Amino acid sequence: MVEKYWEKTRNIVRKAEKSGIKIEIAEQNEKLAEGIWKIYNETTIREKRAFPHYGTPLNAVKEGVLSSQNCTFIGA
């Protein structure tokens, strides 16, 4: 049987919660955009390849996050 992507995600979330990690739906605001921007700019290389989002300006990330209408952001 092929596992559906949402089943795998659900299992990962449950395992994280058992480890004491708090998971909740994040509100789309400037604080979320700034957090994403900081993660983008941690390092130039991810998984032995150049990370395409490295160096993205904060304004571009804010615009992308705040204009996302049909997206749900989950924070841990």
C-alpha cells in the first residue's frame, strides 16, 4: 500500500508532539515573514546544493507570505 503524503505528515506531527514540540497554525503576519526570512538566510548551501532563497530581501518574503490567500502555515 502506498502511503499518502498527508498520512506521512500526520505521523511526523504526532511524533514531534510526543517529543514535546508544540505545533500550531501560524498567523500570516510580518513576524512570520521575518522568521521565514531568517531561516532563508542562515546558509548559502542546503543538502549539498546552492539554496535558491538565500539572499531574498525581507520585503519579497513579506509580500509572498502576506499575499498567500489559500495557504496555511504550520509552526513548530
